[in-house]
Amino acid sequence: MLVKLSPDAKLSNKKLLPLIRELAAKKIKKMTDLIYKEEAYKIIGICFDVYNNLGPGFLEIVYKDALEYEFKKLQIPFEREKKYEINYKEIVLPHKFFADFVGYDKIILEGKSVAGIVDEFIAQAINYLKVSNNKLALLVNFGELSLKYKRIVLEEKLKQWAKS
């Protein structure tokens, strides 16, 4: 909701407070509508634990090995290097896509150990979502001075566009 006020407009507390409450409620509702909120929270927590123990600077494979250890220890259901086929027109392409991890059979976890998350990694995650028919990817970078991550959600409209 966009509220545009002229410079000379005056809102009393009686008018302003309900507006603030309404906006706050919408923001809270939006935050509570996160897809796979609890599962993603657990996965990101594990990523922070791995990062806090190892720090930056290792190759991706080291972080993936540590993540696998933590997933097993905490009994988080996952598949490592899950293979997906890529359909193109009426054929299946010979090259496959391998997700680093798929947690809870619905969340793709892509781990990186680079200077920063770039748009190409986000595009890659979106393509992985389209191929896998999953809705959520977590793109996590262990290569920076603090752990960085992005939640990437494949919206229904984008799925429909990808199929056409």
C-alpha cells in the first residue's frame, strides 16, 4: 500500500496509528507466509553452524562434506548430488543437473565458496527450481567474511511461463 501525502497534509494520531497498524500487519503476514519457513530455518542454521566452525576460505566440497555430516547428525532428510533430467522440447537432454543438496525432498541447497553471490548464481538456482519442480532454493555462500544466503522462490507465474 502506497500512501502519498502532500507536504502540507497533516495526519492526526487517530488517522496515522490505524494506518501504521495496518501496514505492520501486512508486513507480519508477509513474513509469516514464507514458504517452508521452519525447514529453511533449520537448513540455514546448519549452514551458519558449519560456517562458524570452518570460517571462510575452503573449497565448496569441504563445506558440503560438513553439511552432510550435520544433516545426518540432526536427522534432517536430504539427498546429496540429487540428479535431475532436463527436458527440451520432446527429448531429454544427455546432460543432467545435480543439486548440491535437496532437503526435506523439497528445498534445493546450493553451496558456493566465492567472493560474492552474483546474478548468474541466482539464474542457475531458478533454472534448478524449474527443472526439479521444487519451489524453494537456498543459495548459500561460505566464501565471504560472513555467511551470506538468498532464498529464491519459484512463483507459479514463472513456472507457467517456463512451461510455455
